[in-house]
Amino acid sequence: MVKDFGTYMREQFPEFRVQKISLNAGFTCPNRDGTVGTGGCSYCNNQTFNPEYCSVEKSITQQLEEGKQFFARKYPTMKYLAYFQAYTNTYANVELLKQYYEEALAVKDVVGLVIGTRPDCMPDALLDYLQELNKQTFLIVEYGIESANDATLLRINRGHTYDCARQAVEKTATRGIRVGAHIILGLPGEDTEELMRQADIIAQLPLTTLKLHQLQLIRGTRMAQEYQEHPEDFHLYSADEYINLVLDYIEHLPDELVLERFVSQSPKSLLLAPDWGLKNHEFTARVKKAMELRTKS
């Protein structure tokens, strides 16, 4: 069975607790600015995962300090990973990227970086730098793959193929850098059989961590409009259906892979469907219980 992220982090940092702090450095994406497309991914609304302290109007340092204040109330001795999360965090001049990353690492109690990006936005010059940075600090480069089906990637306006993602993951892992990936389960046109086929493909990648999220329909996105016009193209899983889907998917993955999460929770003001009425920790508890029951049976 795959390892959970909390266990993995305790192995990496046994002497203290570590918490990620999300950052918005003001980047955009190549499928927003016209380089490969416009409008962004059809499901995307970055407001769904940006906390209040995470604002492009604030410096990297200020965002981190406010994030630290938020978490330190509960765990005063906590250390932090600076999580460059919003949009594509390698989509800029390499020198500017270095400034951002190194500013984050200079903040007290920041012990590493997590850099979220797209597989078509990782130039060799940046990989050269990250390879050296990885020798000095904890680093994960997290790629949005979303699907291993090129027809789906085209439909959701990702602007890259699965082979592009595979190459980016392999090139990054070859440099000795930890690689994460993000997959959405339940995209239109992808049934359970197709997702299990993709699980076998994802299992072949040299990944350190993997995030699984259910498809969420978010107000103001093109996918939400697609759903209203053609609901027959979508299967919105119930909570129990999705739990079984996740457990089936996990069975295809290698034991050494770290499963960082398997559910996402968007603000109710933005979420159209599915609304399971469960907080992330409640859902996680149900998945763990179902996993234990499946293991015993």
C-alpha cells in the first residue's frame, strides 16, 4: 500500500513538524497568455485554493510571515515549506525565479520548497539550477498532469500532451529531484475503466508524491458551463463511489509512492458540485476506514 504524506514528511524531518505555506508570486500560465492558448484550463479557478494570506499584492516574505502566524498558534515550533502554488511557478525568467525561491528560503524556519508548475514550463537552465538547489534544501517539483489521455487534455484546454508530462517528470527525476504529480479523477469522458488504464500508466512514472482530486465544478469556469449544457457528459461521483474509485486506483500504484491527498475541498460559495458535506479530514477518515476493511477482506 502506498505511503501517506504525513508519514513521509516525518521521515524527512523527524525532529519537528512541517507545514506547507501557499504562495502567490503573480505568475500566469502559457495557456492563459496566448503562448499555447487562452482562457486557461476549463476547470480552473485559482480562488478555490488560495488562503487569505496568499495574495499577489504581498511580497513572498510577507506571505510567508503571515502564513507562519496562522499556523504557529497551534504549533509554535513548526517549520515550513514555501509552496509556490498559484498558476505556473516556473513560468518566468530564470533569474527572477531564483530571486523568488531564494527569498522564500531566506525566511526564518522555512526548510524547503514545493514548486507547482506545468510540464511544458521546465527549461533545462532552470533544471540545472534546481538540481543544485536540491543539494542544499528540501525540494519537490510538482507537475499538473491531470490526465494521461490526450483527448481529455485537449478537451480541458491543458495545452500539452501526456508525453510532454512524462518527459518532464523523467527529466526532473533524473536530476535527483523529488517529483510530485497532480491527477483529477472524474474528468468528462473518463469512466472507471479508463481511469484504471491511466493508473497503470502513472504508476510507471518516477514519482515521489501523487495528489488525487475529485473533479469539482466551480462557478465561473468553462467546465461548469459545459456541465449545464451537457450534463450527460459527466459522472459526478457520490462520496462512497469516489472512495471506492480511489481505493481501486491506489491498488495500481507502487508501494513506494507517497500519496499526498485524494480529495480537495473548494469553498462552498464557488462549488457547484459535487457537494458531499464532508470536510477533508472527515473524508480522509472514511477512506482510511474503507482501506482497512478492504485489506482485511
